[in-house]
Amino acid sequence: MAKTKSDPSRRVGIYCRISDDRDGSEAGVERQETLCREFVKTKKWSLVQVYTDNDISASKGKVRPAHKQLLEDLTSGYINTIVVWQIDRLYRRPIELESLLELMKTHPNIHVVATAGHDLRLDTSDGQTMARVLVALAKRETDMLSQRITAKHLELAKAGLPHGGARSFGYDKGHMTINKEEAKIIKKMVKLFLATKSSSAVVRWLHEENIKTAQGNLWSRKTVTDIMSNPRIAGFRSHHGVLTKAAWPAIISQDEWEEVKTILSDPNRKTMESTARKWLMVGIVYCGNCGHRMTAMTRGRKLDSTGSYACRKDPALLMSGCGSVRMFSKWIDDFVTESALYRLKSDKSFLKGLTKNKNSKENKEQSDLLKQMNITNLKLGEIQDWWLQEVYSKSEYERARKILVAKQETIQRQLERIEASKPAGIMLGALDLDKAWEERNLAEKQALLKLVIEKVLIHKSLSPGRNTFDSRRIEILWRE
């Protein structure tokens, strides 16, 4: 019998995926890889790389990092052959199949092989038709599963029963029995919060007592507010915002829970955004020791006398700076402002470059940002629909929403910068810059500084213990 000749022109990428790896053993993907390796070996092809997405469903639209890299490597020519155990490991949604078929139009050398089940020739019309039929059937199966899951969750909600998931702090595994020690902690958390109205105070107390979350992690303000605002601890079950009486016992009273919710939803609660608007250098000043962005802090009400920019190390506020650099805000604000105005007065070429073609560039940038904001808003609505239809779990929805909300905030800040920089542009043409500066509001002043300055670094004191101004500690990185 003739031996199979080696074909080094076939540069293979093995792709393995399993939707649900509950124990984290990766047994499913390991079996797939073994079978695919044996297949490649019998073909005497050249194995280049193994791509693995473990515990990631292909049907829910999740980002699959290895799958994304696989397609990029196919496009670049790093590999030209995909070997999978079964074809549904590669795609289960029509849009994914069509993306691959489009790629094959421009890269005809791409070859896709399944070691079990259907071995489709995606480079032929019949093979593509069969693939579309199979992926449509897989999508239908997924939709039907989703409908069954949705009905099951509704049934559980009406009965006031838990829907599973990781163990919740305050309850034992199974979610039905109170964990007495953790329940005591929740009661103290709520009592402290109602007294202080500060989630940061609660986090600091938890850290001082060396108390961890149910998963053994450190607490943050978000995890604290998530626990205290969860209707579970008041003996209620929530399903799409509708509360029903739960089958498990409550840890705190309904009145306490509603009081917590009222405080947390108060629009007048202090936020990072409201703080940033009171400080000239927020977003510009950084620690010269560790590189972290410095934040504003004050002891008392008078910002001029007690306000500082500090590199803070505070787990309660998710601040991971070095905690060793701090300087009065007035010293920094005055020095940087004076330096920026001096540069604008003395460097005519720099000033001319700032004003030249500024309006047309800003108008285009503003238009692009508004388009991005519209797309982001549509995506937020889309993931909410997926969550309501049980395509996304709560944790998946929250992760996706967090990313999109952060993008929203970034775009909004950029839009605000453009709006604020329009009056700043007028100021740049003023004959008396000092007077024009005083006439501008805080947002406009910040916009001008950001046009001129990349960032400001604050270094450690050269004379520890001496609370005096030292300009050598302030390093301004100018924009060119």
C-alpha cells in the first residue's frame, strides 16, 4: 500500500470549542484537539497552531478570542486550512458562516475539514448550500432551547424559586438557606450604610475586618451596592424587574431594603463627574512616581485651602496608585495656568497651529462622534433585548453593558471637549489672553489646557516633611 505523501502546503489551524465547561476541566476541548491532531498527522499536513475557546457558546454572540485570531490568521495567510472535530464547533450562526464564505472568495486556497460528522466542501456551491442548511437548523435548535429556558425561568420566578448561578453572599449553596455568619455581616453592612450613606465606608469596614465576597474576592463599591440593593436579601425574587415573594427567608426587612434603594437612587448623590467639574486639572494631572492619574480630594469645604491632587491607593474606590504623591491643587492650578498662558503669548507659531483649520476639523470630528454615539445607543438597546429574551445571562448583559456605557461616557466627554473648545478657540484669538482666561468658565479653561498640554506629572517631594511650594516637582508635557 502506497504511503500518503506529505503536503506541507497545507498549513493547519486546529479549532476547538466547548460551550459549557462547568468544572473547568477542559476535557471536551482536549478530546477534540486529540482527534484533530491524529487526523492532521494521517494527512501529513503541517500543524501550525491550535486555537481553543473553552466554555464559550457560539450561539449567543459572545466574543470568541481564539476564533477571531483564527480568522485573522486565515486572512493574513499564516494558515490556510481549518481542521475541526465537527463543523458546528466553528460556527452556529448564519452571520459567522457568511463571513467565512466571503473570506474564501478572496482566499480560494482556504480549506475547511471536519474529522467527524459532515465533511463539507465549502469551496463548492453544493457544499455552501448544505452548510447554510445545517447552520439554519442549528440556529433553530438554539432558539427553541432559548424559549424553553425562558419559560423555565418564568416558572421559577412565579414560584419564588432561585434560578441557579454562583452562590450569593448571605446564603448557602442552593440559595435557599441563610448563611448565619454572612447574614450578620450583611445586616452590619446595611446598618453602616444607612448611618453614613457611604458605600465606601462599608467597603473600608469589610477590608479592615478582612471579609471576602462569596467568591473569595476583595469588595468594591459595586459589589457592596449590588448586595445591598438585591431584592434577594429582603426575601424577594426579581424577574425582569417584577418582584415576587421568594421561597427563601429574608435577611433584612423590606423597609430597610427600600431605604437603601432610595438612597442609592438619589440623583443628588455625589459622583465622580460632579467632582471633576469643580477641579481644573482633573484628567490632566498624573503621578510622576507610578504614572497613575491623580484624583481630587479635600478635607473640609474650602477647596483653595484644603484641596489637593493625590495619587490614591484605596481598594474601596478601586484606586490602585502608589499613594505616595500629593500636592495642593491651588499650587498646581496656578503654576500650570501661568505656564500655559505664557507659552500661548510667546510661541506665535504654536498658537497659529492651534487656530488654523480648527473649525472644519472639529465639525468632522463632532459628526463622527455623534454617529458613534448613535451606534452605541443601538447596541445598548440590542443587548437589553437579548437579556430580556434570555439569550444573555445577567452577568453577560452587565459585562456588555459596562463596556458600552464606558464607551458612551468617553464619546460624551469628547463631544463636551469639542463644545467647550469652541469658546476656547475664540479666546485664542483674543488680544488680552489673561483677561479672556478669567472670563471663561471651568469647562472652557479645561478645554484650552488640553489643547496645549498632554499631561502634567507631579513628582515626590525633594524635601520630605516640608509643606512648601516647589516648582521642580511639577513637570508639564506639552503638545507639539
